[in-house]
Amino acid sequence: MWMAERFLTRSNLSRRAVAAPLAPGTSVLYPQVGMTTLTRRGWRGDKRAEPEEDVAADRELPDDDSDNSKAPRLTLMEEVLLLGLQDKEGYPSFWNDCLSPGLRGGILIELALRGRIHLEPLTARKKRLLDRKVLLKSAAPTGDVLLDETLRHIKASESTETVQTWIELLTGETWNPFKLQYQLRNVRERVAKGLVEKGILTTGKQSFLLFDMTTHPVCDTTEKQRLLRKLQDSVLERWTGDLRRMDRRLLALLVLAHASDVLEKALGSLEDTQYEMAMSRAKDVLEADAELAAAQGRGTEVIWAVLAAFSRA
């Protein structure tokens, strides 16, 4: 059985803060725009997504891998876990206590990219991403057990919560006993089983002094290398220099790799010059003004809200 995931405190969730965001209009990643970009039209609370919108959102799941169209379709959670696993050992580093909340953040982003949730509209009182609540856009099943379980939690919640609060609730980080029902249990093991079913991981057992632990070594190294190249290319060959032109799933993967403390490991195989360039560009993304980037990027608000939650001091 997978080693129990450690509950995190608020300080743990935010201790890997990136540098302070750049002032609006000063980022090298996008040109300066007027304040009118931070305003939006009125939102009708009773508006629901049409079934056609749900289908269209689900069609966005495949990555833009024209050179490998037969590759298995992986969710963001599966990609993050695959990046964090040690290939031969079949488990992540024991010192990585950021992977669990990072996977929960990936669940929220995946739901947003599939058109199931979104943030409440920008108002005069709620301008910051971390102040805006997560709203249910569509309760249509996604076909993924973890995503659908999270959808049920969001739908059943008596009160709306922010992205950061949902990450904490899904991780089990709450002092309210009535909120413990929202915890997602055995997330790593469940995500790993999905990768086993797709033929990327296998199942084994590692014996330690006091206990045995189920492991999932990588058996499809080609898929692991494809994922590494995709992340590396996002800040090298496919680097656009403009956040508005960056593929949303690549942006989400970069943010989640950082939040889960696996980004440096994923870029570690690069040569020194390429590594420095990749880390510099990744830093530009992670230090960008999240509020401005969310206002300019269509459908990226939840991505930037997750980054803001992990960057909060």
C-alpha cells in the first residue's frame, strides 16, 4: 500500500514561494495594457454550460503532440506524478512534501480546462485571484474518478471556497471536522493505477525495515522521455516569450511541476547552457504578475490562481 500522504500546514503549502510578482506592465512576457483589461462584463449566476461546451472542453484534453499522436492521453495529475517518480524505484522522493497538494492543484486546473469549474467574476471587492470563489460551471461527468469525485464535493459544498481553500480541503488540511469529508484519499496510488492501466507504470513491492510499500516503476521509458521533452521544449524550442500565446496545458504543466517541486528534476538532464536558459525562462513565467496574466489569457484564471496559492507568503 502506498505510503500515507503527509498532511500539510498552511505554511507548508506556501513555503516554496517564488519571488514577488513584477509590477503590472513591466513583465517582459507581455506588453503593457490598459486597466480596462482587468474588467469583465456582468455574469449571470444562473448561466450553465451547454452540453456542447462540455464536449468541446473535453476535446481539448489531448496535448499538442503532432509528432506522437498515438501516445496515451495523460491528465495533468498523471503527468506530474510521472515527473516526480524515480524510474527504477517506483516512488517519489521521501523528502518531497509538495507533491500531494500539487496533485490537488492539478485536479482543479484539469476541471477548469475541461469546462467544469471557473472563478467567480472580477468585482470591485474581489479583484485578487485568491479572493475569488470557485464556481461550478457544469456537473457533467468527465470519466475520470478523481475529477468526478472532486466535482461532487464542489457541488455538495454548502459554501463556495477559493482555489487555495479547495487545495487545502482536498489535501485534508483543515481544523473543521465537518470539512474532512472533502479530503481526497490515496490520490497518488489512484493516479499511479491509472498510469499502470495505460501501460506506463508497473506494480511492485519494496520492503523496508518496518513495512512494505507498493511501488510503481516506470516500464514505458519512451513515454516518460516524451513528457520530459515536452516540458523542456516549452521553455526552449517552443518558447514564445508571450504568455498569451503559450499553450494552456503546457503552462499548467510548468506551474504544477514547480508547485510539486519536480521542475528542477525534470530539467536536470539538460546541458548546462540549456538548463540555465530553461530555468531563466521558467522563472519569468513563475514570477509574472498572475493577476495581469489571468486577465489577458483566455481560460487561464484557475492556472494562475493555483500558482498564486503556492506562491503566497
